[in-house]
Amino acid sequence: MKIIIAGAGSVGRYMAEQLSKFGHDIQLIDTNAKEVARVHAEGGTVTGLVGDACEISTLAKAGAADADVIAAVTGDDEDNLVVSLLAKQEFAVPRVVARVNNPNNEWMFNDMWGVDVSVSTPHLLTALVEEAVAVGSLVKLLSLEHGKAGLNEVTLAPGSPAVGNTIANLKLSRESVVVALIRDGHVVAPTPDTVLHENDEVLLLSTGDADEDLQRALIGPR
């Protein structure tokens, strides 16, 4: 798979290193010649290109027309949006991933700007902290399809209507499915017959507006 990464900072280089281990063809782009030189100095299969990924000519030189994925992960949200838009509109790249630096800008990272998947580090860290300290609350860990779907987590509190019930007995709507449990520090692959325990961390994939359904089944009355 051919992957172009715009931004050869610490995030971009780490992504390139990890993805190259799976045999992908990785091309890094950055305006900073020193960062690109570091890529070449580290060896491996990752190649670097000095240039502005916000310019069509640079993306064309990097081979965007043949790319399977373009990831815009610079430290500038405006640049990431421009790269995403060019990738989708000018080169019809199938998958465009963009990094959100300022959470106040997250609303712009949608299909109108060519973004298929956006990752907001501040929001993700906030959700992970909340997940670590919240019991009996619905925590959204990850937003998918621009908010149309999401990965949610609930730690079952004492008195939760789900405790002692099987997953099948929760009678969740078709918009929600339990994808994993974390019990005593271990991941459990759930089945319909899995009985839920107090302090289980329940991970659910939900589409649409399923909050009320999850509240009823896993948390109880407000």
C-alpha cells in the first residue's frame, strides 16, 4: 500500500517508521530539509521529499495519483486541511486522514474538506483521562464518520442494571454492539452469553443517537 505522510516531524516520522514495518511504501513530505534529511539518515524503506504538501505540484511529485492513503499530520491545522482537500479533489485519494491540533477547529475536519478520518489528540487524551476516572458514566473515546458513529466506554457501577445480566439480556438497539470488555485488567471477547460484572469496562460501537439506549441498559435512570 502506498502511503504519503505530510509532515516529517516527530508524529510523521513515527508513523512512517511503524507503517514501513508492515511493508507499506511510505513517502514523507516536509518543507524542512533538515527533517527530511533525518528520514534519509535513519535508513529503512521510508523516502523523504522536500516541498510544500499544500501545493499540487509537490503532491504530484510524491505520487499522490497512485496513493492509497494520505495522512496530513503537520502542526498546522490550515495546512492539514489544504492537503486533505487537494488529496481528495485533485488526486481522488481513497483515504485521507488528518491531524487536528486545535480542538476548536475539529468541526472543519469533515468530508467538505476531503477528510475521511480526523484525529484530535486533545479530545482523545481528555476522553482517556475521563475513562480512567469515571464510573457509571458514558464516555465517548473515539468519534467516527464525522460523529455519525463512535466508540463508547462505560465502567459498570454498583447498582447498574447490567450487572448480573448477560449481554443478550441488555436488549440493546441495533445501533449499538458490545465489542470488548476489560475485566481485572484483561480484555475479554464478549459473546451474547457473557455475564457482566461490577467494574467491568464495557466498550461499545454505536451509530446514530444511541446515548439514551446505553444510559437505560448500562447506567440506569438519570
